[in-house]
Amino acid sequence: MCMLVKIYRKVDKHIHLLKYFSMYECNFDNQKCLSLYNSLGEKDKEIFYFNSNEIVWKDYLTRLVDGGRLYMLKESVDTIPEGKIRYMKFYIAHQTIKVLLYGLIAWILWSVVLRVKYMYFS
């Protein structure tokens, strides 16, 4: 029971954290940022270079998730290997259940088709 309460509290905390970002209607305007960048000299543009087209998004999102996990959720980095193992176990279980379910559906349909075929052609 205690473990379920801890899981519920974690899920509730995640929902409250994500509620703001998923429900807030954002309207971004970067004209001031662009005008600031255009007012820089060539040397300053090399030092303070920013171009969102050249961001390596995979690295950026990985750091974003790790930072959110560490600083917002206050979770330890030590649990990541255990979480990856648990994720793989759940993935394998999910795929196994899907295969069994699809096999069961195929078997039921096949047996119905054979019965109908036997009824009409015998």
C-alpha cells in the first residue's frame, strides 16, 4: 500500500509540473532577440553565436530531461540504469502480450472462418 501511495504522489507531482506547460497558451515573439543579434558587431556575433537551426536537438532534449529530473523532480541520477532495465522488461512484456493477443484474435477468426466454411461446403 505504501508503494502505491508513493507512486501516486510521484505521478501527481509530475502532472502538476506539466500542467502549466501543457495548458498555458504560449505566444512567442523573438523580434527583440533578433534586433539585439543584428546590432552586434562581427566579433561579438562570433562570441555570442546563437542559431536555433544548428542546435543538436537530441543532445538538447537529453540534457533538458536530465536537468528536469535532477533539479525539478529531485530524483537521483543513480536510478537511471535500474530504470532502463525496468523499461526493457516492460517493453518485452508489452511486446509479448501484443503477440499473444494478436495470435488469440487470429486463432478465433481462423476457427470462425473454418466453421463457416465447414457449414456451407459440407
